[in-house]
Amino acid sequence: MPPEPESSAPVPSLTDALIPLITLVVLLALSVKLYGADSSYGANQIVLLLCACLAAAVGMKNGASWDEMQEGMVHGIGLAFKAILILLTVGSLIGSWILAGVVPAMIYYGLQIFTPDLFYATACFICALVGISIGSSWTVAGTLGIGLMGIAGGLGLSPMITAGAIISGAYFGDKLSPLSDTTNLAAAITGNELFQHIRHMLWTTLPSIAVAFVAFLVLGAGVEARSSSVEVEQVLAALKQNFSIGWYLLIPLVILLVMAYLRVPAFPTLIFGSLVGCLFAAVFQQPAVVTLAGADSLAYPLQVLKGVWYSLFDGYKADTDNAVVNELLSKGGMSSMMNTIWLIISAMAFGGVMERTGSLQKIVTATLAGVRSTASLIATTVATCFGMNAMAGDQYMAIILPGRMLREKFAEQGLQTINLSRTLEDAGTLTSVLIPWNTCGAFMSATLGIATWHYAPYAIFNYVCPLIAIAYGVANVRLPRTSTPPPSEVPERA
């Protein structure tokens, strides 16, 4: 991550720093009231850009130039380019994998294997297992996630709960994997050894995933597929009629997961996965490819090329006799991610100018003023990470900025920095996906096809873990110390 250039403006007052933030909260609340779940399709973007301009105006009032403010926005947007590239390639991956029959095959076999009452818990478990193996919640959601969402749709199960189960499992795996970039970042920014950091996270992470797993068992208990066995059979028949289904269609999924496990960077991995999908489509799904290309006078090879090319930029458009299959498979393509990219650019412009003016640092410093105990320090760290996710729109900023600014406070409380690194992940990594304009929330919403507001209540692991972190702070347990705690603190009991 490139360093943030220094601004010539003085540090703003707390009032100045809070003006853009309070305006953002008020306008976003109004946006949700007026547009509901559709607020992320334009209304929120307008709010974020207006508040970026307001933050820039505050900076200029304090002596900064417009060029500095504009550079802050550009710098913030630049931080999101990796996420934007991944979003575009995930869109292509989804489109090509549907056309190739990979996603239809996952749905076809899944409908015959999964039982409705255990589906949510099983989805969480599978995503957790794969997440630990590859260390990327985004890759899990973009591969297994889309298949599991399709299976849920075929069974008539709740898409919101399914998305919550996928996200809970994916982030559990991401958090505990030594291959995860956020896990490595949290350890590095606090100066801790990676595996020591991972071991210490087990104290908050394992109880949290246990709560989530039990919750998904309860949510699934007694649930029967809303689709009758006849309807499921109709879905299976439609899939067989429109695609050549076979076990070999799962090979692209295996290839992608192996590449992720070998730590091949995400962008080339997803590009390669998309191209493998195109190859499988051209070889195994030629009728579907030609249908997508449209009947024209082109030579047959060019029709195949046109069809697979189309799937990359505009996704797959299912046209079967089954409405459920049409809804499940009409998605993907780079074009499907453009609204999400718009949201991310707007959010990062706001976050970039807030950091350039020193407003983010001022707000964090102000929140630390009232910290007097271990309990308040842990709670403040959680709140700060959540706030950074909302203000800066990016989970990396929610780890880096609090990680730098809170080290001294942890030392003052006689706490080892391993406690800070754990809390940064408990809150900075996990709450990012709960915020619609954060890169993670926007990605999951676009990939799984469920608005952030709708899946957030069911991303149980992601909000239980920060609460358990706070509870540990209140009880003063599992918090290794460097020295004797202050007199007001209860001694460490475990």
C-alpha cells in the first residue's frame, strides 16, 4: 500500500473532523429510508461523493489547497484498484463458469446431496474449511458461494441466511489462515509473529464460529424445502436439458482452489479460471454457447468465440422453460459489477480526503481520550475498527490506522501487542463485510446477489466475534500482559 502523502493543512479540530462524518451518517440514513435496499444503486454513491466534497471544503478552510484534496481522493481510490480488478474478474468468472456448466453442475449435484435442515450449517462448514485452505474469503464467495446460492435457490431456502452462512464460514477460514493477507497484515502492523497471532485468535474465533454454527443448525431445524420434490426434479431436468452435466465440470473449481492454495495472486488466478471456463464452455457446452451468441451468419467457430466472449463481459442469460433456473443462472459478466465499482470509488474518495485532512486521525485520537481501563480499551479498539471500515471504506485501513495509533495505549495498560493484533482482526477484518459501501460489503453483495442490509443479520460469526472480544476485555481474561496491570484492573485469570 503506497504511503499517504502529507497535507500542508493543520490538524483539524474535532468539530471540523466530525462535520463530514455526521453529514454522511444522516444522509445515508435518509438514503436507506427513501430507497431501502436499492440505496446502493446510486443514492449512496451520491451521498459519499457529496460528503467527500464537504470534507475537502473543511480541509480547504483549514489551509489546504483543492489540489491536495483532489490528490487525497485519487490516492484513496488508488487503494481500491486491486479490489476493483478482482471484482471485474469475478464477474467474468461467474459468467464463464455458468456458460461452461460449472455452476449448473454444482447446483445439479448439490440439489441431490444437501438436505434442507442441515444446509445452512453445512454451507458454513464447507466455506470455513476451504477458507482456511486458501486464505481468501473473496475467492470462497466467488466460487463455492455462487454454487451454494444456486443450490439454496433450487431448494427454495432463504438466500439471506445462505449468504450469511457463506460469509461466516469464509471469514472464519480467512481469519485463521496463514495464507490470508489481512491475517499477515494484522500481525505485521503490530510486530507479532504470524503463528503466535493465529493461536491467540483462537480464543475469540472458535467460540464465535461455534455460536454461528449452532445458530445455523437452529435456523435450519425442521426446515423443509419450499420447492416440492416435483419442482426440484423440474430444475434438475431443466439443467440436464440445457447443459451437458458431468463430474468433469468441477475441474475448473479444483484448479482455482489449488492455485489459491499455492498463493498465486488473486487477479491472475481469477483470469485463468475465467479462461478455463471459456475453454470448458467451448468444448462441452457448444449448443448453449451458440444460443448465447445468437443466430447469425457467422461461421460456427466465430459463433462459439462470440458466445464465450459475451459471457465474460455481460454474463449468461438463461432462457429455459423453468423460471427458477432462469433466475439462478442469469448473472455474471464484468458489466454486473459496475454499480459496485461505482460504490467503491465513491467510498474511497470520501475515505481518501478524510485521511488527507487528518480527520480520521483526529477522530481516532478523540476516541482514545476516555480510555482508562482494559475493558474500555478493547471496546474502543473494536469501535474504532468498525468506524474506520465505515469512514475509509476499506478493511486494510481499518487494520493499519488503529494498529499504528493504539500500540501506545496497549503498552500503557500493560498489554502485549498480541492482544491488539487479535482485536484488529476481530473487528477490522470481520465488520468490513457488514458495511454496504466498504469494499468487502460491496463485493459480497455483488457476488452473492444479496443486499448487505439483508445478509448482515445472518453473518453471525462476523458480529459475534467482536462482541466476544469486548466480553474478554470486560472480564479481563485471555489478555497476556507485559507488566503488572494498573490498580483498577482485575488481575489476569487465565
